[in-house]
Amino acid sequence: MSHSFDPIDNTSNNEHFQEVLDRALSNPSRRSILRGGLGLASMFALPMLPGCGGTSSSDLPALASSTLLKFTPVAKSLADQILVPAGYTVKMLHATGDTMKTGVTAYSNAGTDDAESWADRVGDQHDGTEIFYIGSDGKSKGSYSYASGDKAVLAVNNESSAEAHFFHPTGQTSGTAVGKKFDQFGQWTLGARPASEAIKEILMHGVTLVEVNLDSSGKPTGYNATSPLNRRITPETPMMVTGPAAELAALKTMMVTKFDTTGSTTRGTLNNCGTGITPWGTLITCEENWATYFTMPAGSTAPTDKKLIDSRKRYNVQDTATAANATTSRTQGWHTVPGADPTSRFARWNVAAIGATAAADFRNEPQTFGYNVEIDPANVNSIPAKRMAMGRFAHEAAVCSIPVVGKPLAFYMGCDSRNEYIYKFVTAKNWDAADIGGGIDAGHKYLNEGKLYAAKFDDAGKGQWLELSITNPLIRAAAFGFTSQAEVLVHTRIAADAAGATKMDRPEWGAVNHANGEIYFALTNNTAANRTPGKTDAANPRAYKDNDGLVRDGNPNGHIIRFKETSNMAEATTFTWDIFLFGAEEDSPAVNVNISRLTAANSFSSPDGLWFSKSTGICWIQTDDGAFTDETNCMLVAAVPGTVGDGGVFTVSNTMTVSGVSQTAAQNTFVGGILGESRLRRFLVGPKGAEVTGITETPDGKAIFVGIQHPAEDAAAYNDTTKGVWPTNANNGVAGGAYGAGTRARSATIVITKDDGGKIGL
């Protein structure tokens, strides 16, 4: 989802990654340590199984870069269709609103569908995606292998209802305003929301799990709309509160609401963006921009708990009942639905101190969100678990290290907002392959106890994992007044501030290179409000004007960072890092913008999704852009990864006009890679307005699933077809043409195969 209007919530004095780079780049002796880019190393493919004892890159079959990416690059496009290389076919798996239960009527695409039926329909805003194979024993093996007779379940995150005007007969309504488009990043005129609209918008969030139909070779042929494995996880699904045994009682105290006065359970998951998959075969779904759904109406009573107030501010929860809130709100107004509300279905979004205690209202409700949630795709009766030991922030993906029997596991996580941090959770228990198929109980073993860290990058190409523990003197001495590890886990951003973590530029998806265990993170973009030549504040040496002056200056095109754990150990507390790749328009100046020397065949902007194929080793990059959209829609790019430190050295001189005054920074020598088109190629371009996101593959690498999120995002009203109607148009790039009824755009999950039956991308 676009984050162009995200406020900056991190006002700590922690140094920014740019400050680290400035010092490093001014010291010639340190430049070689920081070399980055795609480099010249060959790529290795490893179909790693979770029970493996570990494999070094020297044991793997080398695939020379010249043999990779043989497909013809897709040209930039502004068409309202999917474009892929010749020799590939795109098919639809499912789209928003499709039925997934017997008796649910076909989707009307006219806003007339029963509101409650959305609990049994494919959710909206398709995002992070994972595939799971269920064996004859009824247990999930995860995505690691497929055997004839296995069932496959595809899990897709449903991030938002930001395009909800498409799902009501005449758009969203609020008081006297009818047909107005609003979402959690904008504002709407206050007034009572109709219950039918609020219910739809609530239920289209969460996660969609459906059984995928497979042919005899394991190739996906569609989905089973009546499978007993189909399941929706929504903001109303009961969740269990979990965490370290020693902290669980304190955690539950902070989860107390009118819904559960003991704090033992919470209700639902929200704004799910990136995903992760565990070695034991369960889904991790990540709660990202959950804070913007809550509000305190004007005139309401604010909580008096100072820690609660301070935490809300740091997490950007709207909690000031000011006069300005009497006319507008950035939330979707679900709390305004009139009439009886015996289960507090709508009242829960009002976080004022209405009752005498937290048990009488929902002042603590925001504290029940912001976690990784574990779901067992094989057991439809299992209760999802909020994994609070992994910290609370705007979670963006949770990618696991390469499992090694007898060693701890590490999960790498981003906090998706400008100036936030990269995190790591290390399990207290060592990996045992016997736990494959262990479901939520295995999750209790590995994800309830462990150590939580935030990353600090130094100016010598080295990094340190700072433990976020109540025993850390910096955390204990913080002005917030931490008194327990439970508070560290609930107010994680504040603990990371105190520990001295390095501010990063919107850390979005992370990914682990299965060939060597190195970790990659997409740093999507930044604005001139934070970055000028004289004042830079993102993980990047570039401060420049948007090439077309469209959206933002600063670092509108983003880039990708990568790092390697010391001795390749998941439990390492130090690492080395470099820059993998810079996004840019190909006609941007090479000296300070197009450092990676992108061409018309591979130029891209705003990397968001990152994912490595276990079958081919390709690093897939998905974009969520606003700076390149005058030339092309968002895209999927295939890259050949190298290794940390394999790039070249560049000199960068930044000049940019700021408030009418030209600013020029001193020259800095930086490191990055020059790419060839055989090592980085554009594979797919999406339809108008859509973000390309959510990717996974079948184990043989011969089919990939890709999410197409919020097509026609710029449509101002439910009946505005000028900004796109995909996939309802005949020339939509999907085999079979127009999909579904009506002309309203819909998010969807597509399946891509190669016509000759080969592996995708090779």
C-alpha cells in the first residue's frame, strides 16, 4: 500500500543510517568494506529443507549469471493490463469478493452483496502470500516439498479496505456525505457510518486461506471454492495472547479490554501486509499500519496512564480529542455506527476512557495489535496466536533464517515507516526437524521464548544487534520508565529508541538468500522533508529531485540493503552490510541517482516486496511506487543476487533546490553495483494504479503466485472507470480475458506459468 502520507513517528535522537554512511564514505580505508551491488559472483540455487543440517555455498551447484534471466525484458507500460514476457501465461486464481464456501452467492461487483457474507469471501487488497502443502496425515509441511496426493493451501494477506468505495452500491457514506472515498491515510467528514458498510470493510481485512486445485504434476489449476480447508481470518477472529512464561501475566494485564477482562484473548488481526513461513509449516501474518484504525472522538475522555499516552504518540494512534476531530477523522469511522452494539463490534475502535477501568472500555485495544500472528493452515479449528515475544511495531514480513538442526532460528522483521528500525528475534530453543507439522504447539515452543534485537549500523560496514531487554541499562534508564520485559515487548519502538538502533528508510519486506543465508531488506523511499543534501535522514547517500517532479524529492526511488551475520550464525550479535541495488529512472544522472546504471529494460522505483526463489535462486523485487508512475505502472523485477561486499565504488555529489535555494553537499565516495541486463530484468508490469506484491512458488519453480493490489487506486469514486477497471476488462493480460461481473476494479491473485513447462525466470 502507498505510504506517501505517513507521518514520522520516530522523533528520537538516534542517528540515521545516512549519518553512518557519511562518516564511512569520508574514510577511504573503510570504503572497500562497504562495497555493494549485484557484483560479479555467480548465483547458487538451494532447495533447502527445514531439516537440513546446513549447507555451505561451496556445496551448491553454481549457475553462471550468463545462463540466467533469458526472458525478454518487459517494456514499461501504462496500460490497464498485466504484461509478462513472451512464452509465459497469466491465469487468475481468485479476486476480491469471490466465494469460498458453499451457499455463498457469486460476487456481484456492484456493492449489493450481503455484508456478513464477507466472512466467507476472498478478502481485499491481496498482499503477502505463502503456499502450504498438507500431507495425508493432515499436517502442514509448509512450502518445502510436494508429494502426489498432498493438498495445497494458499494463504493471502488482505491488507486494507482503502478502496472500499467499490464495495458499496454508491460508494462510502458518512453522515450527509455520499460516495466519498476515504481511507486510513486520508480524512473523511464525521457522521454515522451505516452498519452494512462498516461490516463489509471490517470483514474484508485479515487473511484468506483457500485450497488450491492441483493437477497430477502439482501444477495449480484454480481453487476449490467449497473446500473444508478454506478459511477467513478477520478482525473479528478470536486470538490467543502468548509470550514468555515469566511475562505472560504482565502482558495479559496490558491486553485487558471489555472484550476479555482477563486479557487472555484478543479479537482479530488487522492491516496484514508481509508474511513469513515457519520451518514447522505455519503462516506468520504481519500487522502493519494498524494504528490508524483507532480514534478518540472530540469531547471524549483521554486515558490518564502516562505510559499509554506516550506509547500511543510513538505509534501514531489518534488519541487527542481536539476540536479538529469534531469535523474530520483519519479513521474509517467504524465507531460511529448507531444503534445497539452488544458485542462492541463498532465501539472497539473508540479508544477513549469511557469506563471506570480498562476492563469497561477499549482504551487498551490498540495494544492488542502490532504483532506477528501465527496461523495453522492445516487446522481450521486452531486458534491463531499473537506472538508478542517478537515485539510490537508496524510489522512488515518475518523471514526465517536457514534452519540448522541443533541451532536457534532467527526471524528478521522490518518496521514499515520512515525512520524506523530493522529487528531480529532469535529463538531460545534449537531447531528440531521432528517439529515439522507441529502446528501452533510448535509455535509455542519456538516463538514464545527468545531474544529480541534491533539493528545498529556502524560506519565501517559492520553492524550490531542491540538486545531489547529490560536488563539493558539504556532501556532501563529511558524516560518512558520501563519496569518489565513485558513493557519492552508491547512498547518495542520506544525500547529500540532507547537502545540506540539506527533509523532506516521505511524498512519493508525482508528476504533470506537461500544460497548463503544473507538477509536483504527493501528500503522503499523517502521525502525531502527528511532528506536534503544538507540534512539527510534515510539509509541512502542520495538526496535528489524527483526526475519528473511528480510526487516527492529526497530519495523517491529507494534501494535495497543486505547484510551477513557473523559466521553465518542466526544467534550472532554482529554482522557486515552493504547496499545491494539502487532504484532509479534510467535517464537520471548516473553520478548521484542512477548509481546501479539501470536501463529501459530494468529501471524501477520504490522496492517493496522481496522474495527469493528456492528453486532458481532469483531475487524477485516488487514495487509500490508513486515517483515513476508517469512512465510505467508498478512491476516485478528479477535479479541475480551476489554476496555482501562484491560491488564497486562510486563518487556521489548531491545537488537539490530546497525552498528555492540550491543546496550542494560535499562529494562522497559511495559503493554500489553496476548491473547488466542479464542480471536484472523487468519481468512483469501490473495494471493501472496497482501495487505488485505477494509472491510465492510451487516447489519445482514452475508456477508463481503474484498479488495485484488496489488496481484503479486513483479512482475518486465507485463509478470512476477512467483510472482502470482491471480485471473486468477484456484486454487484461489474463488468459480468458475479462474476469467477473461489472466494471469495478478488484484486487486479485494471479498464477504465472511458462508455456514450455520450465522454471519461471530461466
